[in-house]
Amino acid sequence: HGLSVFLDMPPAAIAHRLLHARQKRPLVLGKTGKELTLFIEKKLAERLICYEKAHLKTKALHVNIAALAGEIKAYEG
């Protein structure tokens, strides 16, 4: 058995994080900020049905780590 956690994050926030590391990720290599955001929006839309099946879901920008850890422990219990 396993536990999946969906850390929901806005596409623009993901793009911001990837802009500095995009050379390490072939799928986003050479994309501008806007292109990267659009690419992420498309990928999230394609994958959302799978992400929504996660056992736990939280907004990643405002995550309370202690609360999330408690939810994980409760799930494992």
C-alpha cells in the first residue's frame, strides 16, 4: 500500500521555480516564461484527473507542514 499527496500549485508558481532549472529538464529547455506557463497549464490539465485521485491534497503555496505531516500520520495509522 502507498500514499500519494497532491501538492496543488498554480502554473505560474511552478514556472517561476522551473525557470532557473529548465536547462536540467529537456521538456522545458529554451521556453520563455510565458511559454513555460502555458506548457505547464496544458500538462496540468492533462494530468489533473490522475492528481485528483491522490489520497491527500493540499495547496502547496500555503501548506502547513505540521498539519500535513499529521494527516500523513493519521492516514498511515
